[in-house]
Amino acid sequence: MGIRKGTLAVALLLIIAAACQRPVLPPQSTGRPRAVVTLFPLYDFARAVAGDHAEVKMLLSPGMEPHGYEPSPSDVAGIASANLFIYTGAAMEPWVERILKSAPNPRRLTVDTSKGIVLTGDGDDGHHHEHGWDPHIWLDFENARKMVISIADAFAQADTPNTKLYKDNAAAYNKQLEELDAEFQKGLAQCATRELIHGGHYAFGYLARRYRLEYHAAYGFSPEAETSPNTMMALTKRVKASGARAVFYEELVLPKTAQAIAGEAGVPLLQLNAGHNVTREQLAGGVNFIGLMRENLENLRTGLGCE
Ligand SMILES: [Zn+2]
């Protein structure tokens, strides 16, 4: 028994030693890549790009609020062992730098999808926000296309033999994003008002800018902050003065603020979904980013009175 135990110990030591001495392999040698992504848009883009050729896991649990998110120990373990880790950018996920340091993996490719994208931030719209940069880059569909390309490049690097597949899928998906962009341009060209009044956090700055809407939100870049009675009163006045036909509310949080503004102004509530995350029911129902954005366009057209 003692001998067997000893033999086992030696064998284990040899295995450990071998593992330590093994040269660092490039990610492409690992077969079907495993990607961990943070938010729903990245999840959907990665699924569109990789299809069945990769395993894609979203870090946020369904329905979880994304701005206050901090990775759990098992999330960190998942990031540590992934072939690809894809995140929005430091403005959306400020914890990334710290986690990558604490969970190093030389074989992992890390993709900052905000790379090459111009962020807008404080002061651009004359309002004060509690964070410096607006992290909701995916809501400008030209940015979204760049993010898709970054994701496809990373999959190609992790799984070289399937490079053409990833690039072709990305091109096909980006064509859909171009069509979506054209639908927004056309659908929001002629509206009774261009003032988009949102009883949620400041998530639609990029979208509003792209389609020349004037955006007013009750909260800053993250939904954690408080709003003030003054802000709510000012938004209510704006609804009345602008002829807006609805007040918009956001996904995944109780729309108390939006309800109060809409009630005061005497207009209905309509949802605008920024897509950070989705519910379990939406996932089970096969929700996708482009579908969510089409619903947004319908609601925007109704709420702004577009022809
Ligand atoms: Zn947000």
C-alpha cells in the first residue's frame, strides 16, 4: 500500500513537472474555442460569428443588472480558463484589468471590443454624468460592426483553420446591421419631435447622436445613481413642450421614474431596450440583438410620432 501510494505521488509529481515544463501553446492548438463574453450584445455577436464552431458563454446571469456587476469566484475561474475573453471596454467593465491580472492565462486571447471606437463622454451633451465615458458603444450600429470584426478576428486567431468561416459569418451579420441602420435612418427621418425622453439611465447617447435625436435621460451612464425631483420636473416639462407622445423606460428595472414622468405629462410609457442583458424567458424564446433593436425602432417611431 505504502509503495503504491509512493508510486502515485511520484507519478503525480512527474505529471505536475511535465505540465510546468510544457511550452506555452498558442490558442489555436486547443480545438473548439471556448469564449467567455460579458454582455448580451457581445454574446449575440459571438454566436453569429462562431455558430457551432465555438462555445460561447455569457458572464452575466439572465436578468442581472450589468453596471453593478462584479465577477464571482466561479466567473473568474471561467475567465481564467477561456480561450477567448471578450468584453465591451474599460468604461463598461472597469473590473477587467484587475481580474485579468489575478487570473493570468498566456493562452487566452483578450478582446477589448471598444478598441478603435471613439467614445463620447462627459460634457458632450452639456449634462453631467457620474462616470467619464459613455460605455454603451454597441447602440451605434457602426460601432457594433467594428465590434463584430474584432470578435471575428479573435476567433480566427484562436481557431485558424476556420478563419474563412468566422470572417464570412461576420460579413453576413454586418450586412444585417447595415440594413438595421438603414431602417433606423429611414424610420426616424420625419418625426413630430426629435426629443427622446427616457426615464432610465443614459444608455442611448450613441443611438440618439447617430439618428440626430435630442436625448434626455433621468439618470447618468449607470442606473445606480439617484435622480432628482428637479430633473423629473424638467423632463415632464420637456415631454409637454416637445409634443413627445410617450416616455421611454428601460429594461430589467422597475420603471418607477419613467412612470412618474409619463403620468405627470399624461402620455403612455414605451420600452427602449439597450440590450445589456436579457431575461431567462427572452433567452429561451431565442431573443437576438437585431430583433430587440427593431422593437426599439417601432417604439421610437410611435413615441416620437414618425411618419
Ligand atoms: Zn447601461
